[in-house]
Amino acid sequence: MLIGFIANRFLRGSALSFVPWVLQFALYPAYLAYGGWNGTGADTPPTVVMTVLAGLLGLGVHFLRSLPGLVPDNRDGLRSLPLRFALKIGAPRLLVLSGVFTAAVVVAQLIAGQAIGLT
């Protein structure tokens, strides 16, 4: 909740708009490792690889979720990281790159989950 408050209050229209997404998604492996399914978690922390990949997934999701609001954000003067990229390379290219990046991270998570496990 604190991350969301800071994001909405201070980071939403800045180049650091990705930070809350990365932090929140990076916390998911720890939540699943310690809480587990039905509250029966493990005593071991999540692997660093899965935590980093989860954070990268948050970055990809942030870019994908921000695409529909790029025009209103530009009109309102907000300069989030996805908008800065869209202004440089164009929104269609950003959509493709964000989709490919997010899919690649999901595939990497699946491979890492099979190879080293979640915890």
C-alpha cells in the first residue's frame, strides 16, 4: 500500500514511474514462497533469479498497461517512462517491443522455474 501511495503521489508522471511496478512484482515470489498456497509456505526465501525476473515482468506490464493512456498523459504534461519511449520510437513500436519483452520474461520465468525451482 505504501508503494502504491508513493507511486501515485510522486512517481506517476516521472521517468521513475516503473519503480513501483518493479518493486511490487519483485515482492510476489517472496509472498508465494513464505505464504504459499493456502498459507502453507516454505522456510526458504525465493531465488534471486525468480525475484529479478518477477521485477522485469513488472516493468513489461507497466509498459503494456500504460499504452492506452499515453495520449491523455501527454496532454496533461505527465512524462512517464513509457511515454518518453513512445515519443522517441512511436506507440506501435513500443507495443510490439513491450509485448516481446514481456513474453520473453515469462518464458525465462518458466525455464528458470523448471531448472532451479521457485524457492
